Amino acid sequence: MPTDAQPPSSAPGILRTNWFYILLALADGELHGYAIMQDVLGRTEGKVRLWPATLYGTLRRLVDEGLIEEAADGARTAADGVQRRFYRLSAQGRGRLRDEINRLEELLRAARAVRDGLLRTEVER
Amino acid sequence: MRRRGGWTLRLYRTIARAFPEEFRDAHGRDLLEMADEVIRDEVLNASVPRRAWLMLCLLGDVLIRLVAEHFSDFRRDLRYAVRMLLRAPGFTVASAACLAIGIGLTTTMYSQIRSTVLRPLPGVTEPATLIRLQAPTPFRYFEEIRARGDLFSGAAAYLAPLPLVISQPGGESERVWGHLVTPEYFEVLGATPLAGRLFGGDGRPAGAGPSVVLSERLWRRRFSADPFLVGRAIRLNGQSVTVQAVAASGFLGASPVTAAADVWIPTTAPKALAPELAALETGRGTPVDVVGRLAPGVTPAQVEAALDAVIRNAERTHDDPSKDRHERRVTVLPGGRMFAMRDADLPKAIGFPLVLVSLVLMMACGNVANMLLARSEERRREIAVRVALGAGTVRLVRQLLTESLLLASLGAVGGLLLARALLSAMNTLQPLMPGYGYFEARFDWTALGVAASLAVGSGLLFGLAPARRASRQDVYVGLKPNAGASPHGRRWANLRNVLVFQQVTASVVLLLLTAFVVVGWQRSAAVDLGFEPRNLFLISLDPVRDGQSPERARAFFAALPERLRAVPGVTSVSVAQSLPLAMSNREAIMSAKMDFVAGDASLGRIQVDQVGEGFFDTVGLPVRRGRGFTERDQAADARVIVVNETMAATAWPGLDPLGRRVDIEGQSWQVVGVVGDMRSAFPLASVLPAAYRPATAAGFAAPSRHGVTVAVRVTPGFDGATQLRRALDAIDPDVTVFELTAMSDEVAQTQFLAQVSTIVYGGMGLFGLLLASVGLAGVTAHAVARRTREIGIRMALGARRLDVLGLVLRESGALVAAGTAVGLVTALALTRVLGAMVDALAETTHTSLTDPLLLLGAPGLLAALALLACYLPARRSTRIDPMSALRSE
């Protein structure tokens, strides 16, 4: 992946949870709406469910923001034989997702340091 | 077999259909497909409670998203609309201003009508079942009315306005107004107290001695809202009375507009408290107002018929001098409104102002419609581009709707601000009313709602024109750079012509109606008042109500003229026990207003005033025949009378009035003199037949509701305000001077009111004129733009500039001519119709209605302005270069 060609993510800041999960789902390749929903369900062990209208509303927003795009050949027949519209990450979306993962990683690192400190003090007592 | 879960999907589909067009196009199919899968794969396989939960989530999700999508679309439309309106600031400001003025004026006028006439009586319960008798009834007949329990569930009588003087030891005395009421008054009205206990039907006072009820506003103003006032004593008319209760906020009695009450005294109070109490049952009995609450199932018409018989009967029993009169004795009015009036008379009172504001609103809407149509011509390309780029009709309609709504909202907000400003300006006129009159124009949201929705409606109707066209037009035609005369374009141009014609007509009607009134007012506002207001001072005194004994009051007034004449600078002094209407301008305003509202009820009566020796000389009223009053007339209670010229001419046309006899209230009086007519500076107050009786010693002991007025003529440059006050203080420091006014100030104040009205009506007329001109200019400009090509060809073929100008002006000229003619006829007809309903209007307009200057001038002015408005854009047609006009094809 040519990382140096990545455009900087347009709107820095925290990605909304729904957006983040959809971008995660599309990181592995093109998916249609129902597959995205199932991917998110599986990834979160059933904790996050994107209901149909919310999902498509969010997809629309993500397309408007330029973070994802419709697959070039538009609607096509999915594995189950139904005509579906496929989506994939845009270059910009890829950048945003990477930035968000980095941000979360830093956050987690800082949180872990605190947790380790807390554990140590408990052991010392 | 029916598929399980089918109804959920059907419901889901129905909801999904309501998504915005773009969302539906992009995701509609996928959305339904996915919902179908979720239902099939998960919902139907779940346990019953979980199934219900999943369905709820599914439907909740689609509903929430539906609202969110529409809202986000609306925000986008709004942003676009703001951009479009900002791009055409001239159009935006002009149309928003038109709407604002139309909505603002309509709201103001309706609010004023509602708050002074239609509003339910404040502070009473179930106003709809309250009735009142139109004419005051002698108090001694009231018992017989009250006895009719089959008609009323309760009836009360009251005397209003009742002048009272509130004083406190060491403090300043103040004149306030009240009602003298039978004890059941509050019960009948269903009024509630703010503190204390109102009079009960038993008539027993709450404590020992006389007690009164105060209004909330008096309690607040005079007693600083003292929470311990109830049960305490105050000084009223120089006597100690207990405050039994304070009435609920807003309650000002049964007739707030014509006689707002701040103090209520029961008729059971000791006679010494007010001269009116003693007079209540003497002689024929003071006429009192009667209010009642209808018994269930009884109609006002039944009450009218029954009470008519009751009064006739009572008149026969008491051998009343008027027992043989034939006319109807009792007219029942609805009693629950601010101003009592028959429903059938309402159009008389509110017709004229409503017609005027309707015309203004109609013109404003017409103008905005016209501007929107003109704009739609300009926007054809923009719309065509958007259609070509794939915008659906629904999308376009939504966009245009948002624009129109935004425009209308701007107009409504402007109208709201304008109405508020106008109403608060109106309320500053309250001091021009007599103390007992109440005028408060309140903002009325219903009025704003109706006016604004009319404006919004017309905005929507015409704002959508471009979308309706876009759905029909050939995109290719619209995209051509000079998208000129299409067959549809012609139709819209015709519609615009109709709108302009309507505007010219409405404008002529508005201009003429307002001009008739304004010019009529200016004429009827007499320059010559008939007396001499300069260097004349009026002093209002009321020693009896100020707590002095009748004997002392009599002695005081006997000595007063002589003592005042001794003041250097005073040339003449006279007393009056009541003042002619024309000299008491606030009374005149009130009475004119009542005439205006009540139609012919109070016209045609004779005004009788009691004036002292030398009165006519002091006020400068010329004695035409015979003589004025002398000291002997006053001392001897002589039955002599002086009449004005109008009365002489009405009662004895062509005959010598001197020596004739007049019957007033059962007594015979001999005419000894004729004086000139007095006119009020207030335009609508007409000259009534008037008679003057000599002032009497008894009158000083029991003065009229205005107390006693002392007229003082002084030499020019005399500082009456300070010198006269000082002189009166020297004569008797215990007598309160309630008012001391320069007559010329009063006259100026009244004329100011007339000027304000002139400005308001004149402003309306001019506004209409302006609107019509703007509309015409727009139409002509558009016609020129539309015919650029045609004009180019004509000029290339050798047409002269003048021919071209004529060609363009002909169309607009025809519209102006037709509109003016129709408007002229409509205005004349309308004035006659309204004049037939409203006497005051007929009286005002009867000279101006046939004035050739107005009849030709007003339409002429409009036509000239309109042609100018056409000419300016039409001139552009003569500058068209034939070559470039043809090349642009």
C-alpha cells in the first residue's frame, strides 16, 4: 500500500462509533450493506447493531464526506444471488481510519500505563 | 398462506416511501431488502418477547432516520434559500418589506379592534351568558327587572362613571372613577377578589361602616400594593371607608371602555358618601346601567320582549311622563365584551378599518406574487440547469417552498415588529381619553397568524410557479441563453397582468377611501371653534367630593369669581356646572368614538349644560339674539334657557326663537337668548343642538360628574398655570385643584390626535400607491426584456424610438386605465355602502365624496405615477441595439 500517497484526513477529531465500525468493516474490501451490518455484529460480538435505516443514513453521510465510495461497477449480484450496491474505502477514508486507530492506540497506551500503576500500588499494599 | 411478519414489512415499506426522493433513489431498494432480510432471518426466528423487541427497534430506527433525513434536507434547502435571497438583495428587501407592512398593518388594526371591542370582558366568568341593556334605566324600575328570576339567574344595576376623590391626611387628593353598584354586581359578573371578600348578594358590608372594593391597578398605583390594605380605612370623598376587597387583576367593571372603575361603592352605603347616592331614588330616579346573566335556556330576544313589557308597565304605574312613547324601551346587548354592541352592528364598527387593511394586505400579497412571478422568469435558466442535472420536481418544489417560506417568515417577523411598534404608539394616546375611559390596544397573535398565513399562502402559490413550469417545459428551450417568448411565458405574463390590474384597482380604492376620510376630517376639524381658546384657562374643582360641606362649597363658589377677578391679569371669570362638549375635548373624543361605534344611538340628542353668569363673554361665544345669563338668573333659579344656533334652526326653522318654551326633563323653560355654535377641534365630533341653563346654588352642592369648572380669561402673556393656582390657594387652601389647563393646549392636543389619524390613513393610501407603482414598473421592465428581440427586428426595419416606446407603454397604459376606472367606481360604491352603515363616516365624507379634486386628482396621481413607473423601464427599450438583439439569437 503506497502510504506516502495518502492524503491527510480531512476532519481531524474523534470518529463517531458507527462511522468507525463501518470503516473498519470496509478495511478488508468491498462489502454491501447487509454484509457490513453482519460484520459489525460479529466484530462486536453482537453488542453493536446497525439497524437498516441508520446504516444507510450513515453510509450516505460517509459518501458525502468522501470517506467511502460506491464500488466502480455499482450494483451487482452478491453471493446470495440478490442485486446489491457495494461500498469501499476511499483514499481519504483509509487515512481517517488509520489516524483514528493511531489515536485509539495512544489512548490505550496511556490508559494501560495508569492501570499498571494502579495495580502496582495495590500489590505494594 | 400469508407470510408471517408480513405486516411489519408492509408498515416498513410505507414509512420508507416517505424518505426524501434522493435518499429513496440511492438506498430505497437496499433498505427494504435489508429490512426484509432482518425480519426473515432474525425476527421470525426469535422468541416472542424478543421478536416484539426487534420489531420495535426496526420500526423505531426507520422513523428516527426518516425525521433526521428530512431535517438534514431542510437544512440544506434553507442554506441554499438564504444564498439565493442574498444574491438578489433588492428583490428580498422589497418583497419582505411589502409583506411586513401588509401583515403589520392588518395585525395592528385587528388587534386594536379586538382589544377595544371584541375581547371578552376581563375578570368575569362565562362572558357569553352576560347581557346588558343598551339604554340606562331609571333606578326605581330596577327592582322590577331584578324580580324576573325567570329571565335572569342574576341582575345588577350600576351607575357609571362615578367621580370620587381619594385623599389621605397630609397627602394629595386625587380624582378617581368608580361604579355605584347594587350588592349583587360582583356575583352576577362572576368576578373574583385578589384579596378580601367582594360584596355579597345580601348587601351587608363586611365590617362596620361603609366599605368599598378597589381595583388592582389602583391598589398597586395609589397604595403601592400594600398587602395589609384590606380591612383598613381610607378617605374617600372626605369620609372614612373600609377597603373590603381588592378585585382581581384586569377587572375594571362591566363597561371598561366607556367607564372603567377603580372603586366600587354599594348602593347600600350611607347617603352622605356621594351625592349620587342621595340622588339615586329621588325624582324619576337616576338612570342606571343594568347587567344580567341569562337564565339557562332564555334567549336575549325573550328578555328584550319581556323587559319591554316590564318597563312599560312600570312607567304606567309611576305615571312616568314618557309612558305614552311608542318606541321600544329595551334593547338587549351582549354584555360579555369590552364594548357592548349587537352582533348585527359589529360590521358597522369594524367594517371600514377592516376594508382598508384588507386592501393593504391584498396589495401586499399581490405585489409579492408579482415579484415572485417576475423572478421565476429570471430563474428559468437556473431551474432548467438543475432539471438537466437531474433534480426531480419534488426536490425543486421543496427548494422553492423553502425560499417562499423564508421570505414569508421575514415578512411575518417584520410585521410582528411593526405591529408591536404601532400598538405601543397607539397606547401612548391613552392620556387623550377622559380619566374614566380605558384604551389599551393589545397585540393579538390570532391576527398575526391569519395575516401571516394569507401572506405565506400567496407566497407559496406564486413561489411555486417556476417549479410548475419546470415540470412542463422542454429542458432544451430553458437552457437557451435567450429563453424568450415560450407559449407558457405568455400565459404567465397574462397572469401578471391580472395581478397588476388588481393592484391598480385596489390602490385606487385605497387611495380614494383614505383621501375621502382624510380630506373630510381636515374639513370637519373646524378652524373656527366658535369660541376663543386663546388666553382662556379652565380650572376643575370639586369641593363637595373633596370632603367639604355643601354649605361651604356654596359659599366658596359665591365668592370665587369676585376674588379671582381681583388678580391682576385676569379679565373675566365664570363658572360652569357642566362643560359644553366642544370645550372638553377628551369628552368629545370619547363621544365621537361612541358615535362612531354605536351608530345613530347617541346622535340627535340635545346637549344641556349649566353655566354661570358671564360665561358666554368669558369663553368668547357670541350672543346672536337676546341675552346671556345674569346674576339674577343664577340666584333665582330662573327657568330661562339660552340655545345655540343649530338648536334654534332645528326646532324653530324660520321663526323667532326668543320667548319660546322648551320642555326638559318635565320642566318648562323659556328661551331668552341665542348663542353661536361651538365646534370641537376633534374632527368626528359633530355640532349638536345645545341649550344652556343657568348655574344654580344647588348645583354647587351636588355637582355633576365633572365637578365645577371655572373659566378664566386672562391678558396675553399671563402665566395662568402658576398665578391661578397661587390665587386659589390663597382663597381656600383646602380646595384641591384637579386640573388647570390652558384651553389652547387642549385644542392643540386634540388636533394632534387628528393629525396622527391623518398620518395613519394617509400613510396607508401612499403605501398602496407605492406598491402599485413598484408592481407596474416590474411588469413593464419584464415586458421590455421579453420583447427585446421583437423590438430589435422592428428597429432594424426602421421603427422610430417613439414608436417603440408607444408599443411598450400601450400594454401598461391599458392596464392603468382599466384599473383606475374600475377602482374609481368601486371606491365610490364602497364609500356609499360603508357610509350607509356608519353615520360618522357618512358625515365625514359627505363633502369629500363629490369633490372633483379628489375624484380626478387621486386616480390622476396614481395614473401619473404608474405611467412614470412604466416609462423608466420602457425607456430601456429605445436603447436596444438592433444588431446585438438579433445576434443574441
